[in-house]
Amino acid sequence: QLSRIEVAPHINLDEQVNIPVILKMIEQEAMSLSQGRQQFKFMVDEKLYVYGNEEQLRSAVANLVYNAIMHTPEGTTIQVSWQKTHNGARFGVADNGLGIPPEHIPRLTERFYRVDKARSRQTGGGTGLGLAIVKHALQHHNSQLMITSQLGKGSEFSFTLPPVLIVSDKKTAKTLH
């Protein structure tokens, strides 16, 4: 998947992507994957559709949610938000977990990079490609991954798609009828 995203010279950004429906599916998958270890709070603007590549955007949001589940301890709360802001369409995944040491944050989107290699081996963690996939998918949508974290307080992974990619209400209404 990463190779396909990297070599795509140009992607079609004319496709309407129903992120709220994608997030409903991801919410169900997340609850199943978590098996009650974490609490979830999904705050989704149900009318916020965007133009873009559905496969890449789904992959980006899914990777961010699943990473939160895999790397956040039991008993934490994971908040997922999809909201319109003055800067565009903002997606965020925040947790109240352990946080990430600051020296690791700049390298998190590198292929195969892991903060805690021993823990990844024990838990059967991922391939180390998820955030690299997110990074490239977002670049194709004129966005970038933002990572903020405080040790002992948690982390947030977010991105904002530019306003030009937001489907206006009139266009959405036409396609829904």
C-alpha cells in the first residue's frame, strides 16, 4: 500500500469522500479491536464530506485510530474528531496515555521506525509503516500529519485538509438525493 501511494504521480481529488460513514465503520472496528481496554469518544460532523482519494483517506484515519489502540494503555480514553474549522476539515485522534518522548516525534513517520522496539516484538505491533502511509496519503491531499505529545498526559495525531477540498453543502445535498 505504501509503495502504491508513493509512486502515484497524481491522484484524482474530484471524488467525494464520505468521511462520517468511514468513521462509523472505523468506530465499530476500533471497539472490537480494543476489546474494552479503552473508552472511545467519536465527535463527527455528519455533514462534512471532502474531495479526495477514498482509499488513501480511509487508510490515513484508520491507521491513526488503530495506532492509538495499539499504543495506548488499558483504561485510557481515545477521542476521535472530524470537524470543520476556519483552516479546513480537521481530523484528530487524541488520548490520555503515556505520551511520546520528544526525541522520537520527528522520526515517527519514517519507515519501520518504532519508539519501543522491545514492546513491538512482545505485542506483535505493526510493521512500522502505518505512519509512513499516513504521511504520504496526506501529502497527496495537500496536508501533513501534526503530532503533539506530553509525557504522562497523552498525545494527539491530527491533520487538516484545506478548505478547497471541503464539499459545499449544496453539492452534498445534490449527491445525497
